[in-house]
Amino acid sequence: MSNLLPDYIFNNVCEIAPEFLKSIGVKAVLCDLDSTLMSVSTNDLPQENFQWIKKLKEANIAVMILSNNSRERRVAEVCKKLGIEFIHLAKKPLARGYRLATKRLLIEPAEVAMVGDQIYTDIFGANRLGMVSILVESLDLKLVYVRFRRIFEQPVIKKAKMKLGGLLH
């Protein structure tokens, strides 16, 4: 179960300060797109999440989207606005997408944080490769399949919160 436990838990991406990431040795962030940075029901990135990406880039933290989304156009349009690279069809939690990202970024996995809303894809995959794993709350909690998935993730999240002292970071 240890590969399922996130290293850190935040309510949303905006709570993850560049200074915090640097303090734990992170030089690059891989970020999930759907339900992490933006809702699956929109093509608009929330302004606060756009600003968060901008702050990371200003702090010289590389940012790349690592998405399982099969719609390349959706991912590409968002990343073009953000001025960042992406990998779609990443097939998380398989290692292929994570390895391709570190290769493109010319960085070691231990210097990368994966930020996502899913235990069994984002967090599991990152942990298997020795990356820092950061879980955030899904932006799509009203969707039935997200609520259903959370039923299975809840015991892991509870254990992770106990490991982290019962508090979100």
C-alpha cells in the first residue's frame, strides 16, 4: 500500500507554493490536467490555476502536463495558452509517460513532483518511479464516476492523512 500513499496532500494546486517545492528539492512539476488543473466539463482553465503555473515558471520550476486524456487537441490548446509541453495518452500509472517526461525535461525522477487528483494513477505511478507525489482534491467531485472512485481511494487517503499527522500540508 505504501506506493499508493501520497507524500503530500493539498486542497488544490494553488496551495502548493514554489518555495515549498524548492525546499523539498523539486525542480520540475508534472501535473495532471483533467480534474486537477481544470474540470472535465469545461475548456477553460481557472485563472488562479493559470497564475499558479506562471509562478512556478517564474521560480524556474519546469512544468509539464502528464495526462491520460486521449483528446490531444484539448490538452494541446491548454498547454499552448500556458506555454508548456505536454504528454497526452500517458497511460498512468505505467512508467512510460513518466519516463518520457523526465527524458524531455532532462531531469532525474527524484527531482520531480507529480501533482494529481487520483491515487491509483497519478500517485501510484509517481511513487513507483521515486518522484514526489502530491494529491489534490478533484475539481469534479460532483461527477458520479469521481465520487465512485473516491469510495475506493478514501481508505488510502485516510491512511495518508494519518501518516502526515492528520493534516493537509
